[in-house]
Amino acid sequence: MSSPFVQIEPREPAPSTRPRLPDWARRPATHFESLNKLKSGLRALHLHTVCESARCPNIHECFHRGAATFMILGNLCTRGCGFCSVPKGNPRIHDMRLDPDEPANVARMAREMKLRYVVVTSVNRDDLDDGGSAHFAATVRELRAALPEARVEVLTPDFKGDPAAIARVLDAGPHVFNHNMETVPRLYRRVRPQANYRQSLDVLRFARSHAPRTITKSGFMLGLGETEAEVHQLLRDLRQQDVDVATIGQYLQPTRRNLPVAEYVSPEAFERWREFGLSLGFRMVFSGPLVRSSYMADLVSEQAQASRA
């Protein structure tokens, strides 16, 4: 496996070849008061959200309705995925010690926000022996204790495929286990250079077998150069692991240092992918240009749970 500390280089195409951002891929930034209020509360507890670090286009809408996806294990990732704007860090250079108060502070913030559905994700921490899974599990337990009526969704890294780490998180009792595939296998070298397609599928397969009553979920992006046949196969591969929910969204280049957009996929195409996924047996397929893994996660989980009944 290549070094976990990749420096992402600019990969911008010439301006004349760069596709223009269509209107349906734009999200207005209008809720500045809600944004600043929630950010202030998060900073007071030294908490991070993937909404901010990954520059999610839905941040104004979600923060306005009082929703956020907590990002634990710090704000520095030990991997250099080409699509992601989360800050990268090398533990040999940066102080990347875990905050022992973070699990309790996540629960405190979620309680203050009166959340009925809490989503927790994290950076990759390949420098830690357990990948940060014990810290992840502690956060889930704190949330379950502080908000016993709330549902908890985790969006985890691959933990290098370590079953013990995955089991540790699942045993803490999340209601939904999410691990994203992100893209088709041919593009992994560019998009997820330190990940492995088969390993990510194995994470989802293990989650299903270890906690069969837990909803499993995975997401990926379009617009990175994938073909229709490759997307078909990715959805089939997810169903072969008995994944319940698939989320499909448009890749939007977050900074000039990230991978360029190869194509803007039309809303009609996203609808076709939704219908195809449902035909394979997914309980829920949430597909659209601005769909993200945790976007409207409460409603997605609700529909998936209803289809299980």
C-alpha cells in the first residue's frame, strides 16, 4: 500500500475544456445566521463537522434546519483522496492526539441541538492501531446514553479492513452503518489511492453478517469519468453484500487542488440510476446531483426502516 500521507497536486484541465456548473448543481448560500450560530456552538466544544471540512454544498440548508454531521478523530486525515477537501495531516509532523472529551462533547452538542437523528463520521486515522474505532464506539455509546430516543448513524472509514475494529463500532449499537464506496474500481487509484474496492465491499459484508438488524448503507459519486456499465456493476456489487441503502450524488470539485469534474450528470440520469437500484432490491436509493451520504439521512433511514417492516 502506498504512503498514507499523499500530497494532492493540482489536476486542473484547461479552462476551455472544463465543464460549466449547471444551475441544477448549484445551492444558494442564504442562511448565514443559522450557519454562524451553529458554528459557534461547535467551536465552543472543539467539535468539527464534515459539512464544513468537506465543503458540502448543502451546509446552509442543513445548518438552518438544525442538522449537522459530526466528524470525530480530529480534523486531519492521514489519507490523500483526490476528491476530498478535508485537511491532510502527518502524525510525524502534526500533533494528532485524540481529544478524550470529544465523545462526550458530541453527545452534549447533539442534546443541545435536540437531535432525533445523529450522524457521526470521521477522518481516516491510519496512524492509530485500532484506526480510531474505540473512540468511534465511545462516541456512539455517549450518544445512546444522552439521547436514548434518537437514532444514530455512523459513516466509518475502512479501518484497513480490520474486522475487530468494524465489530467494535457495531457493538456500540448504531442504528445505521454506512461506509462509502465513493467510485468505481477503475478510478480508485486516482480517487481513493490508499483504499481498496474489494476491501470496502468486505467492510459492508462484515457489517451485515455481524449486525444483521443494523441498516447498512453506502454512497458514491458520479462525474469522475465512470461509465454506465461500471455504475451498473457497482450497484450490483453493493446488493451482493446485501446493502440496504445506496446514495448517489454529483461530484463537485471542492478546491482547485482536488480532482476536476469530468461530467455533470443530469437529474434525469440520477433518476434512472435510482430506478435501476430499486430494481436490484435496495430498500432505498437516494439519487440526485446534490445528494450526499448524510444529506437528509433521517428521512432516508425512516424510509428504509419502513420498507423493512
